[in-house]
Amino acid sequence: MRQKVFFSLAVLLALVAFDACRKPMKVVLTKDQRIRIQDNILTEVPEPKYTLNANFDDKIKLIGVDVSADSVTAGSEITITYYWQVVKAVPGEWKVFGHLELPGGKRMVLDHVPVGELYPIGQWQAGEIIRDIQTVVVDRDANGGTAVLWGGIYNEEIYRTRGGGDRMMLVNTDQVPNDGGNRVQMAKIQIRAKASKPTPTLTSTKIGTEIVIDGKIDEEAWKLATPSVPFMTSNGSVSESTVTVKSVWDDTNLYFAFEVKDQHIGSTLKNRDDELWTQDCIEIYLDAKSDGNNYLEIQVSPANVVFDALFTGHRTPPWQEAKAHDIPGLKTAVHIDGTLNKDDDVDNGYTVEVAIPLASIPDFGDIPPTLGSTIRANFFRIDATGGKVIGASAFSPAGNDFHNLSKAGKVRFIQPAAE
């Protein structure tokens, strides 16, 4: 037993010794990369627009920075050029940290290894003047106003092991604008908010004839409706699998019709309020007061199985509780142009009809609705093949959160156009 203990201890000590002696892996640069580094080691002291002369621990000086523009539109590129002067070499895992504090409190983190990740601070030589160019895209959702660029130098190894105390000390705090935490104010940039896209609006046309909910969308009344533009992916591009929705209404019901192109239609779920979003389905969200409260979610599968739920707030209560709500008078039907749950053939698609009693929509207001009035709404399509979701598309893209009703569109109640 003692021999085994001694043997294990010997192995452990050997491993520790090996680890302690192991040197960091050396990165071999290409000729072009070496040239790029050399091109950014300057022979003369620059005169940047924002002169700082920030002294970090008497070892590295930030001479100043340039920015490519004094103002920029959210979603556009801006180039920041830092100029560093090396007083003493500083071995270790030092990096530049940058914080672009956007209007409204949002922060963009700009931490990086200088010269396009090619020339770590730990390799800098005393006397060098280094130009460090960084191009970033300003957050597309940034508010308009003044953004402030802050930065400094930090040690990544210390941060990993201690979680703080990792910034190189700013010595001349009385001469450089700073926040008292070894973070220097480098520049200010005016941000122009990106022009918001108009809210997608689906017109719902008043009808005077009956709609039979059979999924076929073949009544004359549907000819009065204007289809939406094809649904888009979450990033706003047109989905490859075409989906449109259109709407009509009468004094008691709001109707929707979906036309879905789908080469492989599948849905094996059979029970009301099953997790339909895990397979092919369409989804409807209705928020009558446009305040994110008391909104309906309706899903219909190609097998005409329904999931319906009432949320009092954003995803509140959890869907497992919200699904207890059954919408009074809800009617749905599906017509399939192809075969259901047969992946070895090619289908054309399916159509869905939905009738929702106006009185069953929470906080709807006047019934019948006033001409020109609107309610907030969004529509989605989940596309699955072989039992796996392969994509989703939307009337009004909401990113990864279908319940983000601030990005939803509208349904507007109108009269049919005069002939």
C-alpha cells in the first residue's frame, strides 16, 4: 500500500513540475503578419486629435486616440486608432480594454490584443510607439446621443484568477480625465439613432357574407382581403419558405387565413395545448391594448391541433399555466395540398383558416370595431422536417423572442374598397 502511495505522489510531483516548466505556446506569424506589425511600429510621435498622455504604471503611455468620425449612425462602422508608447517592457497577459458607453446606459465591450490581435502587450519593447487600429460596428439598436469611449490596460490572467484588481494603474490621474478606477476617458462620439422601420400593418377588410371555416380559403369574401408580404426571418430577410397571412372581419369575428408553402408537412402531436412549436405550425399573437398585457397566443398545426393561451404579461404566467385558457368560440381548420407525415414525397403546402370571436379577445374595446382602429398583432410560422425545427419566419421579425410584442405589427380594420 505504501509503495502505491509513493508511486502516486511521484507521478503527481512530476506532473506539477512539467506544468510549471511548460511555456506558453508560441504563435508563428506569417510574413504578411510580421510586416503588418512592423508597419504599425511608428518612428515618430503622432499628434492624435484626442491627446491624452495617460501614464500607466510608468510603463506604458497612451499618447492619445483618433476616431474616424465625430458622429456615426447606429449600425455603422467606426474606426478607433490608439497610440501607445512603451516606457518599459511589461511581460504577462496584458490587453487593451475598451468600453463604448452608449446613450441610454448600454455598453459595447471593445477589449482586444493590439494590432488586430497580432502584437500582444507582453511582447512590446521599450521605446516602441505602437499604432493600434480597431474597427467596430456601433450597436444597431443604439439610441441617439453622446457615446463616451473609455479604456485602459488590464491583465487577463489576474482577471481569470482573482476576478478583479486586474487593471494597470493610472499614475497621472490629476492630468487625465478618468473615472477613478484606472479607466481613461478617451473620446466622445455622437450617435445618430437608426431610422426605425414603419410598423408592418395587415389590413382586415369588413365582409358581409359568411365564412365557412374549412381551411380552403375559397369564399368570395376572401377575395376582398389583401395578403401580407411574405414572412421574413428573424434578421429581417425574406424567408425561403413562403408564408403569407390575410384577414377579414364581421360584426362578431376576426378571421385569418394563412398560405404556407411546405415540401414536407409534418405534425404528429394530437392533443390540445401540446407543444406545437416543436413541429410545423403557425402562430398568432393578439394584444388588443398594445401594452403587452392580457395577450392571446394561438397556434395551429397542419393536423389542426390547437394551442391557445392567455398571458397577463410578457411570458407571464409560464406557458404551462397560461395554456389553461381556452378561447371561447375559437374555430380553426386546415387544408393540406400533399400528405401529412410522409417525408418520402414532396408536398406543396397547407392553408389555415382561423375565426376568433371579437368578444373573446381580452380588452378588445368596441364591438364591432371602429373603422381605422388597430390592435397589435404578430404572426409566425415554424418550419420542421423529420421532426426537427429547421427555421422560423415572421410577419414582423421579433428576434428570438416571439413574445416581444414591442416588435409586433398591427391589424387595421377597414371597409372594402369602393368598386
